Amino acid sequence: MTLRNKTFILTVIFIFLYLLLQIVDLERFIDIDQELVKAFITAIFFFLGLYWVLDFNIKGIRFITLLGYSSYIVFIESLFLELIIFQSVGRISEKTISLLVLIIYAFNIYTLILTINILNVSYISRIPLAQAAKAANFLYTLFGSYFSFLIILRSGLNIPIKIIVYLVVTFILTLNIFWFKKESFRQLFGETFAVILIMCTLFLVLSIWPISVELATMLYTIVYYILLGLGLEERETTSAIMNLEYILLLLIAIFFLFKLTVWGINGPIM
């Protein structure tokens, strides 16, 4: 069976499973947060299905950087749809919105499978589509980080637990991105922990800053985007235009940070 056929079959079965989980009342069988359970089931299924699509030819750290990473992306996307999208549907026709979301989600899953396959092959040998797959993987990481940060901040967890989950998520996403640079494990983990340290500092600062969850999520994602961009580019090859982009994004983030916050009776700082 060809890869394209396998990818199509997995996508169809995955969406069917996702629809089935929306219908089945899991509270009859298990007394745990239903959204988390559904997202976990879809992630496990995707992990096994992707392993099959890749002909069970995954070894070593690729279990984490390919299968584990993509399964986490599926987990957080499913959880995001459950908590943010479907629960917010009200006035507009729920069936129409749900159908549109499912079509987009199916395309997203299909593209993710193809992306992971290309990345798997490109890690072993050079292929023309490698750069495009890396770019797609970067986008998946950015969206995954945004969804993750938003869900973490909106959760009812206490601050220490939020920090732990936040650091674990940042570690998983960052390790996957930097792994494709094919550096030594010392360099890989060194760069990853440098990003984690900066993101942890940012989290601690914004946790006491009086801003909305949505604005905080945007700031986290902007800073994370800049850190990933700097980590992926060598100093000698970083263009002036890219440096200007990072500076502008950082200035915009700082502007919103001071403009849209209110400190007691004094109001905004700016």
C-alpha cells in the first residue's frame, strides 16, 4: 500500500474516531475530565496510526521527536477544539460550524502526517521537500505552542503546577524543532534549556502582570517565535531583515504589555 493511501486511510479513520468520541458519553465508563480523555485517546490512536503509516520504521529518539511530538500536537489541537471552539458555539448553527471545523481539522491531520513522513526521510537522506516540511513543522510548533499556552493559562491549576506543565510543553516543542539541526546532544539540550530558561522567566514575570490571558498568550508566542528563529539560524546567516522583524515584534509586544495593562487606580503605565 502506498504512503498516500495509508495517509488517507488514517485521516478518515481518525476523523471517524473523533466524531464517535463526540457522540459517546464517556462519563458512563470513567469519571475523569472528558475533554482530556478524548484528546488523550485521539493522541494515542494517532501515535499508533502514524507508526503504521511509517511502516514501523521508527527508532531511538525519533519516537519522541516525530511520533511523540506529532501526537502531542494532535492532543493539544483536539483539546483546543473541545475547550475553546465547540464549547463556544452557540448562536450560529452548531452543525455548520462543527462540519467546517472537522473539514479543516481533517486537512490539518492529513498535512501533519505527510510533514512527519518527509521529516523522517529527510533526517536520513537529502530530499527536495525537506525545507518545505521543516517550514510546515515550524508552523505546527507555533500553533501548538499558542494553543498550549492558552489552555494552560485558562486552566484552574495553581501557579506551581502551571509552571511545570508550561516547562514540559516548551521542552517538547523546542526539542523537536532543534533536533532537525542534527547537532550533538550537548548542543541540542543546551539550546533547548536556554529557551526554557527565558520562557520560564517570562512566565514568572507575566504571572504577576495584570494582563488578560489572551494578551499573555500572544506575548508568550511572540517571544517563543523569536527564540526559535534565533536558535534555528546561525549568527553568520541571520539576515538584517530577520533581525529587524524580531526587533519590531518585540517592540510591539512590549508596547501592548504596557499599553493594555492596568495597575490599580493608576491605570495603564503608558
